[in-house]
Amino acid sequence: MMIKKKDLFGLVSGSDWIDIGKPWDLLDANRILMGGMKKNIKGTVEKGVTIKGPVVVEKGALIRSGTYIEGPVHICAGATIGPNSYLRGSTTIGPDAKVGAASEVKNSIIMGKTNIPHHNYVGDSIIGENCNLGSGTKVANLRLDDANIKVVLKGEYIDTGRRKLGVIMGDNVKTGINASIDVGTIIGEDSFIGPGAIAKGTYLPNSRIT
């Protein structure tokens, strides 16, 4: 879209350059961007919330009682966190997203209008816009043998070079209650994971996993 409007030229300077050619590279980019972040609380924080380290809560966001946040964490406008949620760095919660009761999110990018409402775990993951995780949905992010996580991309197994990687989830994905998502899973947009189902591998858009 920008190329149609004007010429574009690339300029690289400094040491914080990272290639984001693969989806999981965004997690490293997110961590680097949050490296110099400072605490800035402009949203509403109820009594009983614990905030440690560099945490940004934008105006219009709501942090409910019992929530525990360890920075660096960035919470965008309109987002609702809690009650009794646990957020760990380096995590970004997008606009109008929700992380609800007894849910934990760690080192992840949660995009706008996505709901992680209750009893969920999401670690080392990228969740697209307008997704909804049913109660009890869990994302695995570490192999039992502690080896690097490999993913299937364009029909080939690729070593991500990461010990921890959860799910790369497209927009408008829904999971049923107690769904499980294995390490290094890629789920295309508009997909559905049924109650109690196990998702593992790579799924095209509009997939139905039961």
C-alpha cells in the first residue's frame, strides 16, 4: 500500500536490527522493542493489583483486582485484564483484548479484540485479532525432551532455533473448552478447534480440528 503511494528506501542503523521473515521472529522483535520501556500507568488499576518492573497501561485499559503483572508488559487502550490474571514479560496485549480470570500469558503478542477469558495458558505465542479461547484452552511451549522446536512450513520441517515456542494463530480463530495446542503449531485464520481437541502441526485457513 505504501509503495503505491511513494517510493520506499531501506535504512539500517544501530545494533537492534532483526530479520522478521518468519512469524516467530516477531517475539524477538517485541522483546527488543520493550527493552527500554519505562513504567507508565494511565489506565484504571483496581485495588489488589501487583505491578512489578516496566509496565505500560494505556488510557482506557482496565486492570482488575488480583492481577499480577511482571514487566516488561504493554497493555493497549481498551484492554481488560483480570480479575486474578498473571502477565509475564515480554508480553503485549492489543487494543480491546481481554485476559480473564485465572489466565496466564507469558512472552506473547496478543492482538486486538482477542479474548483469553478464563482458565487459559498462553506462552511464547502470537495470537491474531478477534480470536477467542474457550475455557481451559492450554498452549504447550516446551518439548518434553527440551530440544529445539521444529515447525512445518511450506511442507518442510524447520528448526526454529527456539527451546520455547507455542502457537502462531491467525485472525478469527476459536477454540472450544479444554482444547490443547502443541508446541510449534501454526493455525490459519478463521479456523475452529473443537472442545477437547488437540491441535498439532500446521493448519490451513478455515480448518476444523475436532
